[in-house]
Amino acid sequence: MSSAAKIKIEKDFQVGKVDPRLFGSFIEHLGRAVYGGLYEPGHPSADEQGFRTDVLELVKALQVPIVRYPGGNFVSGYNWEDGVGPIGQRKRRLELAWRTIEPNTFGLNEFVDWCRKAGSEPMMAVNLGTRGPNEARELVEYANHPSGTYLSDLRIRHGYREPHRIRTWCLGNEMDGPWQIGGKTASEYGRIALESAKVMKWVDPSIELVVCGSSSTEMPTYPEWEATVLEHTYDHVDYISLHRYYGNRDGDTASFLASSLDMDDFIHTVIATADYVKAKKRSKKKMYLSFDEWNVWFHSNDADKKIEPWQIAPPQLEDVYTFEDALVVGCMLISLLKRADRVKMACLAQLVNVIAPIMTENGGRAWRQTIYYPYMHASVYGRGTVLVPLVQSSKYDCRKYTDVPHVEAVAVHNGEAGELTVFAVNRHLSDALGLDIDLRSFENASLIEHIELTSDDLKAVNTADNPDRVKPVSGTARVAKEDAVFTAQLPKASWNVLRFKV
């Protein structure tokens, strides 16, 4: 056993307050995310609206504050009007982004109802691929205007007298991507996003808008895209989006576990670009970030190529997550928390079945994937103020990265609850490591619990038949205290949550 890491926590050294929306998620009309995931009339657990209550219970335990919808690539060819009104009169459409048939039996109003039952806030995306400012402002009017106009009264005729009051809106999706229906250059998108933002806020000045940033750090236009788009939209939007997925396609686990270093760089570069535009415009406004797609995604790529097109809700993007995937998700959550001063929203993509923490069988069971647990722990215990992570750790080099800390850690202080939580990942594949947690700036700190997620098999997965193969256990007995310094033994390759009363 080596003691290779230290974290010094000073309560007055603050990064920033955590916006609860940092722990959001994402539902797209893709695969079985909606049909067979959220919504399955006839399922034994289905409620009167056809929502699976077994899924709802798993979502509620995550305390998901906001859910982005309806896409994703799907939104760039979507007519929102197809998903409202009497279900029996809705149109079936060819869905070109994922080559399926969309029955439209679940739409805007059902999604808002589902969010209310889940305790989540809706985050709505508008189609800026095949459509534009007019359809965007009409959607805001239908959803948010009280009454007295054709579209607001149409919502009332559809059974929703009160406006939905959707606060957060995305101006399209991944518009830099050649795969996107109606993809655009940065200048083309910047102009249409600007004009859409203007009319959407004229309809409802209370809304907040997210403009599309680069789809990943690998896009050839990154980060020039951000600079150009923000030069058009800076005065009219509130957030710029980031999307990033990681995978271990070549079996290089040491590099895979270091993926969050790329995420850190992505965040820092977008912040720097936004601040450059702020300076250029002589603006006093600070641009915030919405990391509204992030996850591990690679397991299902080959299987998806074999799916026959033009089915309704085929099993697309159904990654079965391993234990090592959960470690990477834990590191990514720490990266988001470390920049809570600027990253105010984030959406784990996605919520059910499609690259998701929750899996279901059609007509059958629902269970938690390995990545469910770090996401749940961060959401439940990561509310409050992030403290500056003064972390010292031994490091390693790998094929893709150098100077990778063996221990990645961050601390969140919840003053109202009188609690402090340290999230830590031990990336070392063979050694348990000691983490010294210096709490001398807090009086009379005491340990509440140490939660560990560990496995002897990095490739271990949870399945319907064995849903608890990877699940949290208590490591409280392995925490020692001397004065105000707590030493926690972090098992090799582990996710750790250390909760203190302060």
C-alpha cells in the first residue's frame, strides 16, 4: 500500500456554485430511448399515460434536474407539430437521421408530463436544420404563451390550459456536422441562430438559449467554429454547447482512463474562445457552457451497422457498459465539477437504453448499468459549492497522454446540509492508493461514509439476469483520522465518494 495522493481543502477557496442542471440528461427519438424506454403502453408497470413507472423510479433516484429533448440528430428533421394533438391522428414519418420510422405517439406534451413525474425540467431543442426562426418562435408560442393566440389556444385544445413554461432551449444540434440534416458553415449557422434567438426571446423574454458549439474536439473547424458563431450570437444567447464521447476501441485502458484530460482541455479552450469574443465585443456579459452531450460510446458501433432500416424503435446504440466505463464516467463528472464556475449545464447522453445508465427489456425488466452509480452519486451528493481542488498525486504516462494523475479528485461543500463530499477516482490498475484529505479549514469534521465502486474485472457488466454484479459497497472501515487529516485507502481502479459532516 502506497500513500500517493493528497487533497487539501480550504473552505474559502471556491471554484463556484454548482448549478443543479450540471447533472442533467438527454432523451432523443432514437432506438428504444422513448419507445420501450420512457414510454411503453401495455407494459406491466405502465401508468395511465403509458409511462414505465419502473423506469421513472430509477430516474427519480438519480435526481435528474433537466432532460434535453427531442434530439440530437433527430431534431434537425423533426416537425414538432407531428407530435402534438390526438395520438390517433398523428403522422408516421421516415426519420432520416437514424433511418427508422417515427410514429409520433410521444411528443412535446407527453415529454413535459413525463418530466413532471420524474421531477425533471424540460430542455427543448428547436430544428434549425430543415426549419428556421419562424418554426422556432411558433414552438415557443405553443409551449409557453398563456392564451389568446392560435398556437397557445391550440395547446389548450390539446388539453394543456397552463403554459409549459419551458425555460431552456437549444438552437439546433451539432450544426457543424456533415452528418447533420441541414448542416451549415459557422457563418450560416451563426446567422440563423441569431435570428432564431431574437424571435424566440421576443415571444418569451424569460427563456435561456444554448447555441451549438463544436460536436467534438476532433472537428476540423474547432475552435474557430465557436469564435465565429459567438461573434454572431454573443449578445442573444446564454450558453454555448460542447459534445464529447470516449471509447476504448483498441484495448488501451491506461489511455482510456485518462480521457477526461481531453475533456478538461476542451472546456478550457471553449472558455478561452468565449472570453476572446467577450473582449472583442467589449462586453460585460459572461458566456456559460452547456456540456449537453457526454458519455462513453463505442460498444454498439458494429452492431448498429447490421440493423435493418425503417423499423420502429430498433435496438440502436445499446452500449452495455463495463466497470472501466464507470471509472471514465466518474472522471468526466469530476472534470465538469472542477469548472462549475463556467459549466452550468451538462447532459449525460442518454438516459434510457441508448448509451444509457438505465436499460430495459420490452415488456420486461429494467436495471442499472455500471455508469448509473457515479452519475447518481455526483447528482445526489454533488450539490453546493466546488472548492479549489488542491490535489497532489503520483502520475503516469501512456500512449495518448502524459502526466496523468493516478488520483483524480474534487470536493463539494454543501453549507446548508453541513456536509462536504470528496469524489475520487484511483486510476492505478494494480495498486490501492492512500488519499490524505486535509480538512483543517473545517472545525470538527467527521466521516459520514466512504462509498466505493470496485471490481476485480475491468470488463464486468450488469445485465438483466445479474443486475448487481457491479454495485457500490462501503469502504468506511478503511478511513483513518489523525488530527484533521483523514486517510482513505482507495482500492485499485475505483470510484470513491467520501462524505463528511463539517
